Amino acid sequence: EATGERLDDLEDPFRLYRCITIMNCAQTCPKGLNPARAIAEIKKMMVERQV
């Protein structure tokens, strides 16, 4: 499954957890997306995967 492989690539603490959720990315995104929310969802997936 590609999801598992992608999550494996994010195991490094200097990747996913560099986002400190100050929401600048969501405020400045020209497409109106919310990258911080997506990153938070990925963080949840990582925690659930560890349990």
C-alpha cells in the first residue's frame, strides 16, 4: 500500500514534526488550501499507526 510507504518516509522527526501549526501556510496559500490541517491529519495517522 502506497500510504504505508509514504508514512514510512515521514518517520524522520525533521520532516513532519517541523510544522509547528502557526497557520502561516493556510493564511498565505494562493489556492485556499489548508496545509496545516493536512499535516495534522498525517500526524494523527502516524500516531494511530504506532498503537
